[in-house]
Amino acid sequence: MYVAVKGGERAIENAHALLADVRRGDRAVPELSLAQIDNQLALGVDRVMCEGSLYDRELAALAIKQARGDMIEAIFLLRAYRTTLPRFGASEPVETADMNIRRRISATFKDLPGGQVLGPTFDYTHRLLDHALAQASEVPPAATASASEATFRSVTDLLADSSLIEAEDAQDGEVGDLTREPLSFPAGRDLRLQNLARGDEGFLLALGYSTQRGFGRNHPFAGEIRYGEVEVEFFAEDVGFAVPLGMVSLTECQMVNQFAGSGTQAPHFTRGYGLAFGQSERKTMAMALVDRALRARELGEETGAPAQDEEFVLSHSDNVQATGFVEHLKLPHYVDFQAELGLLRQLRAEFAERAADNQISDTPLQDAAE
Amino acid sequence: MSAPVYNFAYLDEQTKRMIRRAILKAIAIPGYQVPFASREMPMPYGWGTGGVQVTASILGPEDVLKVIDQGSDDTTNAVSIRKFFTKTAGVRTTTSTLEATVIQTRHRIPETPLSETQVLVYQVPIPEPLRFLEPRETETRRMHALSEYGLMHVKLYEDIARHGHIATTYAYPVKVDERYVMDPSPIPKFDNPKLSDCPALQLFGAGREKRIYAIPPYTRVVSLDFEDHPFQPYRHDAQCELCGAADSYLDEVITDDRGSRMFVCSDTDYCETRRAMGYAAPARNSDAEPARD
């Protein structure tokens, strides 16, 4: 007698054992260490920390190893781990002006205080496969110089000195956290930026790109991109002052966009802002473009492009949410499908009856699957 | 690095309190979708994270948990969620509807009537019944606030005009306590009558969409319809070929590649219990009731 086959605990256990087996792969090949991933796949670690919203290089490396290099799966692992951590407060705002600069470039000034610091970058490399890298390589140490004493004032601060760019006033009060309070619309800029910082790099890249191609056009200049380490401080109630917690690497992008002004206000540049863990230039640039696009209404611009639609952008930027819901279509839907099947058969039977009576309707049947 | 030690039922107590506050609010306003700060869980969004968070927040060490998907305890996702709570909470699990104190479900309501000592936790993919009519949350929240449900009735009417029937077969919208229109999650409309006047507390968790809502015990729940097109639950016109039940929701199972099929209860516990009581497959063209005194 045929018995309805459903899942089965042993089948699942075997599938997971098989996953562990293929994850390890050929046992003759040395196993990856977390230090190898952290050091040699560092930009992947940066992305997983950023979109996983958890600054821990070792855990991010572990997630990448466990996820077999599937970045969204690794981000998901880190997020699920983050859930188990209690939150004890928000840090003081980090001061990116005091960053230990590893890279700082501006596309708006040929030279500026502190200078252009190229740092480690793919820019200007020829994208030719380097076959020498296929073998273990001997890499001589890179040339270094002692850190400049120059303070790297932000380009936007330099512009702000002469009121050429809109003022960015510090906001009082609690900073929002969408991982602790559900997002509602319209969202404040703090929550918008948090959402974008956690958002999928590919999604933001496409949206930012769409604004450059004319869907919500707003001509941007990369005023400045900087990458380096900043100190994180936490205000401790007990001692009454801010105590340092440690250093994090950050990339910050300040986009300078075209003018706003009014009868009562002189024309000035506007800002778009991007900030991410690690060296994440593509992400912060895309984020800055989308941040600026989302300010269209506030700045009295024409709206209607996808990147300007706050609810559309913020509701679909999270790749952990997106992948979960797309992939849930793999779960069984027998029950709903049976219900649809029942109705479809009934409709077809009635159609056949009507056809017999020459009363054919050509309206299509539509319904949304869940 | 040291292996992390997880709290009882995975979530920390602070998070559980936040979810319980949302649940209490949901019970106080039947059918209203309460926003809550949904967390990332170690299973994907869309695979029951809302239900899992609700269950984790109400579960105590003495509870007995049952998890079903498509009515069955043995579907992959139900197995996975049951194992999750066995591992993180160490609670006793069961497949018996009668024995369970908390039942987490996807897409079905058990056939066996529930009691006042039980809580039914639904996994919800899209909590907003108006979502497919109006994509914007800002709009739909306003529509709920004003009880502006005309659009839903127009949709149902258009179904009738087009097909002669309301073409919604699952996730069939209901009105709770004469106020809020609610999505009962994608249960087949066969299950809708069980929502109403149910002795058990019914909680609905939508993780990705960050919403919790509830039907308190003994609350009137009405499936939307029209006087001349009354709501009608659907059931395949057949008996279960394992236990002979003529009143349960049936799964259609294809048994070979020549199109042969059989119908079996979707609720596996109901089916097994009936078989243990002596009910059996119906003889063709005869009554399946076993001889009982």
C-alpha cells in the first residue's frame, strides 16, 4: 500500500551530513583556516560584517567558511547569531574626521589638505588575470611612510566653511535602531541610513546606478571617500564619561550633489552619505546615491523614480529577508495547491458546460501564490 | 573562540518581553496587526520565523509542543522547527493534538477541536489581507484605521463577476469581532470556520513583515461573503483512503506516473488516531464506519 511520503527526519539528517561532506570537499586539499579567510578574503569578510550588522572578523570568517562562500548565507548566519546578543546601548557617534587614514580620495579637488592617499585599491589596475597568483607567491613588503601629522578634514567640511554645501546639524535625542523597533514610514534619516548600511550591496548598486541613468537623476560628485580605523567610544553612566571600546575599520563616502535653494536661501550643494564596515567602497558610494535620492521629497524635487520611493527601497533592501521569502517557495504548499486545484477543476467543469452551451468567456484566472 | 551558550528557547529575556508585550496588545485588539521588532532567527524569513518567535516567547519548561506543516508532523519544516525547540528549550514534543499545550502550524488548523488549555501559533507569510489590493503599508494601515474595506468587497465581487465564484481558496479573508479584516494565513478556506468561537488562543506571527496579531478565545470570526454568494468551505468530494474520514481536509497524492491518485487526510495525527480507533479505508461504495457499540 502506498503511504504518503513526507520529509522524514532521517532524510534531513543525511542531507545535512552530505552538506558537511561537500563543504569539506576533497580531503587531500588542505582545509581553510579562519585566519586565511580573514586575511586573504578580507573584502568578503568586510561585506559579511557590514550586511550582517556585526563587527567581528573571526565570526564573519567562520560564517563564510560554514556557508561555503555563499555571502548571503554567511550574512544570514551572522545575523542569526547577532539575535542572541543582548544590546547594552548605542556608542557615541564615531568621529571620521579623526580616522587613521589608509585611503582618502576626492574627485572634486585635485589637491587638498592631507592630499590624495590612494591606499590599497583595485582602481587603475589592469584587470588581467595574474597567472603568477595561481602558485604560492612571494610578495615583497609594500613601501610605507610614517603617518602624516596632517588632519584630514572632510571635503564637505571644507565646502561648508563657505556655506557652499547644506549644513548637517547634529540631531538630539535617541538614535533609532530598526533591529529593535520595527520600521514604519516615513522613516527618519537615521533609520534610512541604518537600513541602507545593512542593505544588499547589489540591490543598492542597481538603484544607485538607476539614478545615474536618469531615473531620479541628481548629478553627484564623489566629494570624498575615506577608509581607515576609527575609535568607538561608549558613554558609561557609572563613571560619567565616554570610555574607548576599540577600533573599527570604516569606509565613508560623502557625495556632493547639485543645488538646492529658495527665495530665502542661497543656492548650495546637497549631500548624500554612505558608511560601511571595512573597505566597502562600492557599497558606500551606492548607499550615498540612494540616500540622496530618498531625500527628493524633502528637497522639493520631482519624485516618482524607484530609488526615490522610500517604502519600496527600504522594504526590499534586506537580502536576508529577500532570500528567505524567495526561497520559501521550496517549502511544501500541498494544502493551498490542493485548494487551487479544487477550484480550477470546478471552473473547468463549468467552462466545459458553458462551452457546450456556446457561452465561452476568455477572461484569464488570476491569483497570487503565497 | 568559545561556543555560545543560548538562553532558554534561543531568544534573550529582553526580546521575549518585547514580543509578549506585542502579543498582549494583539489579544486586546483582536485582528489588529501589532508591529514588533522581529529578530533574525537561525531559519530563513518565510520559513516560520514569526511563529518561532511567538512560540519561543510563550513557551515554558512544562509545555508540550506540537509542530505541523501542511497538517503533518513529519514534513521537513515541521521536523526542523520541532528539533530547534527540542535543542534550545528542551521541552517535550508530541504529535498528538490532544496532548499538546502549544501547537505551531503552517497552513492548517488541526481537525481535532482545540481546548482552552491550548495555544495555536500560526506562521504567517503576508499578514496584510489588503496587500494584493494595495501594495503600500502606509495606505493599508490607514484603510484599517478607518475600517475602509470596500476595496476587499469589490475584489470579491469582481471574482464573482468574472468566475461566478469567489476565487480565493486559501488565506481567505475574515472579519474578527466585527472590526478588523484579517488574513488567517494561507490555511485552506475549509479551515476558516474553525477560527470562530475557538476555545484556544490563536496567535499569528509574521517575522519578515514584523507583525503579530491574535484571535482571543471564543471570538466571533466571519469569512467575508455576500448574502447571495455565501461563504462555502471546499473539500475534495472523497473519503480518506487510509482512515475513511469523510469530514477531514484531504491531500491528493499521485501514486504512479499513469495519473492514479488517492486522497488521504492532510492532518496526519487525526488520521493515525482514527486508524488506531479501528477506522479503516472505505470499501468502495460502502460506509466506512466501523462496528462500534
